[in-house]
Amino acid sequence: MLPEALSNHWCSLVPGEDRGCLFAEMSFDASGRKTAHHFGRGLMRSAARLTYEQAQAHHDEGTDPSGVAPGHIANLYGAFRALLTAREARGTLELELPERRVTLDAAGNVAAITPRARLDSHRLIEEFMIAANVAAAEALDGKPCLYRIHDRPSDAKLEGLRQFLESLGMALPAVDRMLPRDFQRLLDQVEGKPEQRLVHETILRAQSQAAYDPDNIGHFGLALPRYAHFTSPIRRYADLFVHRALLDALPEGEAAHAKEIGDHITGTERRAAAAEREAVERYLTAHMAGRVGCMFDARISGVTRFGLFVTLVENGATGIIPLASLPDDRWQHDEARQALTGRHTRLTFSLGAAVEVRLVEANARTGGMVFHIMQGVPSRKPAR
């Protein structure tokens, strides 16, 4: 992160104050096809600082915030709909996995954990950012650039995914013909159904991780041949690299070390994401620690040789069910079907199955939770 004096002042858009910027001016037709773009230096003055919820409310009510030109919000959403049309025609992969918001009380204890709303205002900003990022990658074609790349999943992962989805009655093309639009078609089919989250998570696990690299291989998930990070957040070094490249102002020798820089910032990005994820898990575990012994509705979210992973319906908390806690049997792991089957009891626990579990351990220090699955065991303590 940049120092606070920069990130919250000179590099932040303060309403009513001029700020230097590098801008992307783009033109699109009604179908969302980009017809022209150019980059330049400029001064901009923000008219208002709105949260996503505030922007969405103004759109839904057909109003504009104070200081914003009449009809401006409606125009923004009109442009968004055009870009969305192009995105759908392109056939991108759009995974909808709910994020969790942790709310703390005055004492720093977890007061609530709620799903973070996914609004059109979020998607609007994403589409505008993607458009600018594509324009930047196109402008730097043949010049030094740090591309945001997303490789196609491996054939082994795709074949495993295809076999698992077939067990749910869902068909995918042969591995060598799979495209992002094929995944999206299945996601559309399960929208609003009980297996929706399972299918989203399974497709996500099959994907490669995005990275920064000077050698462009395109972005598989977005179905884009060129893509680079040009827009905020300002904490990303990749954006600074691309800005400098657009201005022909890269420091001497930086282009020659682009591969090393890309590897480094990819690693730091992944560490930051892991730290954020682990922090949320520890808060959630601390929140659950007072409910050891309670019963919960859950779905099996992972199947391994050493046990099951479950995700609670109530709040998205995850934990393990050790193999040793399952009914006494010789358990066989079917990797293709993502299932554990008992040779003698003939019980089967498969990915996505609804189960009732009891929380037996919650370690806030590690963020780990242990559950036992309830098979004919009476509940001794209610969850609520």
C-alpha cells in the first residue's frame, strides 16, 4: 500500500478538488464494441464520492446525487448495459461466490457475519475497468507491458470437472473444445437451484490462477486476447508499470526485469489474498467458538481420502470432518465422482450433499473447525 498521506490525499479522488490523472477516453457503439480509444494526461475533479449502495439507490430511484449533472447516473448504467451485451456475446466466465462481511463491535468482538451484496453498481465499475484495461493492453502491443494473464485449465482438471458434472446430469464438450461460454451455460442452468453454489465452487477450483507476466497468453476467464491492469486500486504496482509504459516513462532497466517484477507482484498478491481469507476465517471461527456442540445444516464442499470438508448453510463457515469420525467402515475414495463410500455400510458421502453436522472444535488461533457428521445421533444441543 502507498503511505496514507498519498493514498488518502494526493492519490485519492476527493470531491471538489483537482487531481492529476492518466485518463482513458473510449468510444463504444450500442452493442458494446469499442470503436476508438486514446490515453492522455489530465486534471479531473470528482463530483461526488458514492458507495456502491448509494449509486445503486440513485439508479433504482431515477435520481442524481447533489452536484452531479442531471441524467448522469442513468447514462452510466446505459453504458454499462452496452458493455454487458458485449461481455455476454463474448462468452465470459462469471462466477458468483458470495463474499462475507465481518462486523465488529466496540470491543473488537465479532458482532455479525453477513454476505456482501452483489449489485449492478459493482458490475458497472468492473465493466468500465475491464474496458480501460483492454485498451491499455492494446495500446502497449509490441511495447513493454505487464499483462494480466489467465491460462486455460489443464486437460486433467477439465476432464475431472467434466466427469463430475456429468454425475450431476450436466454435460460439457470434450476437453479440447471447452470454452468459457460452456462453463457459463452450466452456471446459468443452475441459477437459483440448490446445487448452484456447488457448481460455482467446483468450476472455480478447476481454474488456473491469474498472474502478471510480460509474455501475453490472453485471459481465459474473460475471453480476452489482451488484458492488463491499468485502473485502480492504486496499491497495485502493475498499474504503475502500465501507466509508465503508456507514457514512455519506464525507469531505465525496468522493462528488462519485467518477468522478475511480474513474478514478484503475483506472489505478493497471492499472499495478501491468503492473509485476507485467513483473517476472515479466524474471525468466523472466533464467532463460532461459543457454539461448540451445536447442530448445523451444511453441504459437503470437499471430499478427500482423509475426510470431508463441509460448509455451513447459515454463514459459510467451513471445517473438516475427519475420516476417523465417520461410522466404522472401510471407506473408498472415488476421485472422479468426488465421493466416499463405505464398503460394508454402503453409505455414500458425495460432493454437494446436504448433511447435518455438530461442531466439536473451533480454534480461533488457527481458524480451523472440526465437525462430526450426524448419522442417527440425536441432537443434544440446538443451534439457536
